[in-house]
Amino acid sequence: MLNYIDEVNKNINIEEGKKAIENILITIYFKEGISTKELARDSLLPVPIVAAIKKEFIKKELVIQDRGTRLTIKGRHFIEEQLGFKKINIDLYMKLLIEPWKEHKEIMEIRDELQELFDNRPQADVTIDQSKSSIDTSLKRAILSLKNHNLVGKKILCLGDDDLVSIALGFLLKKLFNNIHHTTKITVMDIDKRIIDYINDISIRESLPIKCEYVDFRTPLADNFRNQFDCFFTDPPYTLEGMNLFLSRGIEALKDHSGLTIYFSYAHKSPDFQLTMQKCFFSMGLIVSEVMARFNTYEGASIIGNTGQMIVLKTTNITKSLIKTYYKGVLYTGELKETVRSYRCKQCDEIIKVGCSEKFNNIETLKSKGCYKCNSQVFELIQRKNMN
């Protein structure tokens, strides 16, 4: 079957990219009879550009002008078979488009299904800057991809996934398609084999379209992962070095198109730090499409106030990776600023040090092993010392 999106793009070649053209056709699918002006408002494009795109769709016999813009049988077949919308629950999809953050019954049902899976996640490894997001955060990230037409029929990448965004995406798709086969593919790349094994087990048990890969982002991306994906999620180490490396690997994994989306979660930072961040985005040829403060919440991440922002980035025609070779520099927060914390066992008063160079790398490991004198698992922080 012809890819009509490519054909239309060849004829008009808009700066916003093929994704904008595809989104207009999907909008017509869900809003039959929509006017050109409303299409322009929904797509944030000028009316003349939308009219030119619609004219091309009419030439391809995908839509007709009849009391607004409507799909032909050919157009509906293309969207359902080639773009992946066949058998989708249209009512639920529209509810999430119109009111994405409302506590819809279906989302609460997914939340209940995810509760045990999130509760049993591997403990956060703070030495690689892990901090567990809440269920609601991972679900919001999944819904955000739907809102931006980056979910159905797409190849989605999660660069690191201790937050289980891939699982949230998979369960949302199950609800949208009522457990019927769909064409979305999700790939997880992570250096933590515990996370990979945990997601793999869930994916097999729940029949989710997730494939996990062990990847060290310090190493250049393998050729079979390059130019493959429609969007990616990442919640990288909270260092500029980590940010640049994760974004660089993700950019290499994206298809070489303008207008693709990057869901970039990061701590709230000072204006000067964020200015430096945005200079890095600019040097990669990325634009900031949206900044959503306090979008992410985390369990036990008191150092960042338990919250983080969602920065939605978009690719352009000049988007490029900054790091293409092996990366040998510092990456994680602990490598830049080593911290040693002293904890007192609440049962025997033994003082135990926790840090990258100590016997226990993090408090989670100490709790799981217990005090070496009395085996208690309850501790209180009494001192935090910078070693650098």
C-alpha cells in the first residue's frame, strides 16, 4: 500500500514535517465533518497550509468536502490498516484527547492493574541516578503521547525505564484496543539488567508489545537501532553530561524527520542552569515545544523535591547528535559530586556510612541487607557530607 503521507509531503513539503500532515488526517478520522479553520486551530498551522494539505488528500481520494471534511472509504482504510487505528475504542481515545488529565474510569482501572507491578519494582539504584516515578506520572506520560498522536501505530523508545513507562504505555494500549492486536511497538534500552528482566517478565505475562535491550549509552548506538523510532521518552541523569549523552543517543535512534517528539523529564533547575540546558537543545537542533512544571512526581526523591518537569522537545531539519563516539567522561551525579551519608540504626545505634565508595552504595541497599550488627532495617540520616 502506498504511504500517502509521503506522497502528500513530496507535493507540498511543509517545514513542519510529515508528522503534521499525518496528524491532520488522524484529526479528520476522529472529527468527521471538521472545518478547515478548526483543523488549522487543532494543528497550530496557518489556514492556507491546512487547505493545501486537504487539497492533496482530496486528490489522493482520501477525503471529500461534504458538510466539512470527511474521510472516504479509502481514507478510512488507510488510517485503520496502515496507521494502526483499526478496532480502537474511539470514545475512550476522544475522552483522553479532550480531557487528558481527568480521572476517567478507564484510567483508574489501569491504575489499579498497575499498582502491584509498580510496588514490586526493583529498588532504585541511586548510583545511576534512578528515582522511581509514581504510577500517576508514568500513566500521564503515556497519555501525553496519545495526546500528541505519538502512541497508536508508532515505534516508541524508552531510554532507561526504571519508571516503567513502557508498561504504562502497554496497559493503555490494551485498554484502547480491548486486548485486540495492534501495531504499536515499544523498545526499552537500559543498563540495569534488573529492570530489563522485570519488564520482560511483565511483557510476556501480559502480552505487551515490548522488547528490552541491554544498552550502555556510553557506547555508540548499534546500526540496527538507528533511524528507527517515531518518538522517545527519557528521564536521564541530572547532569548536563548525562542529559547530552541520553539525548544524543535518542536522536540517533529517531527517524530522520522534522517534527518528531522527545519526552524529556528533568529536575526543576535554576534559571542559569536551564539557560545552559536550552543552549544544549539549540546546539542539537531541537526546539522546546512545551514545558510542564511539576508534571512528574517521584517516590523518595527528596533532593529534587519529589517533583520534576516534563519538557516536550521537537526535532527540526537540522537536528543532530552531539555525541556520536564512545563517551568516556563523567555521567552520573555521584561521579561529579560524591556524597557520603551517615545513618544511625534505630535499634542498636550503630553508625553506618553510605556512598559510592562505601560498602553500601545507597540507602536502599542498606535497608535490604540490614544493619550488620542487629539486622534491623530501620535507619535515620544523621549526616550528609560532600567529598568533592
